[in-house]
Amino acid sequence: MTLVAAPATAASPHFVGKVTSTLDSDNNLQVCWKEAKLDRNQAIDYEASANASATYRCVTPLGACPNAIDPVVVTGRVTAPGTFNSGKKGQITGCLTINVPSPTVSPCSGPLTLTLTDISYSNIAIEDLTTPVGPVAATPSTLSAVVFVCPF
């Protein structure tokens, strides 16, 4: 008689505590979480996501924003994928960073530079794509920042 040990499977993977969101010094969105009850030493794929709106303006070397040039607004869903290993404890604590969306065109010419003036993120969430769990909303689920104010 031969006995074969079946691998233990994790029971009910879930996020522990709050999924958090913050803006880093470059106004990128950072989403952090802890997930437990995962199989040991398993690669888990995650996706952080949000809806973003970034406004850019042409700025002169003196810091002025010419009113004759319309702002460039970039909107849409933004994501950051990542793969983390659950290790011998069957849990993951991690963070993913979603970069500020960049414009595809610039109306600025000559000495003018395209400058981010404000950014907002909404519906911020994390999802475990492997087990799967989520999406789970982050706290806060909406973040925004005024990055540059046109003085005149």
C-alpha cells in the first residue's frame, strides 16, 4: 500500500485590513495591501487600477501659462500589474505604483514646457488575479492634487 500526501491548499484567500492608497512625491498613485491564506510559495498576479484625470498646461520660463493655449487633459483607466510570491507563510504584503498618465501630444513650442497642473484618481482598487480575490476598493478610493498653479 502506497500513501501519497496531497498538497495542502489554502482556505479562503483574502485581503487583511485596509487596502491603502497614497500619492508619492511625483504624484504617482501607490496602492498597498496585505493578503493572507494563500498557498505557500505561490506566485500571485495583482493589478492595481483607477480612473485618472491629469491636466497639463504650457508654461513659460517665467512660470506663466498662456491662456491662448488650451490645456491638455488625459483621462482614462490606468493600471499597474505585478507578481509577488506568497513565501512560506502564505501571505503577501505589497505595493504597486500607477504612474501619472502622460499626454501623447504637446501644444507647446519654443521655450514653453508642458507641465502637470493637477491630477485626480478615483475608483482606486487592487485585485488578486490568480486566486482570484477582488477587486477591493482602497482607502481612500479617491485622491487628487494640485501640482502647479498658473500665477497669471
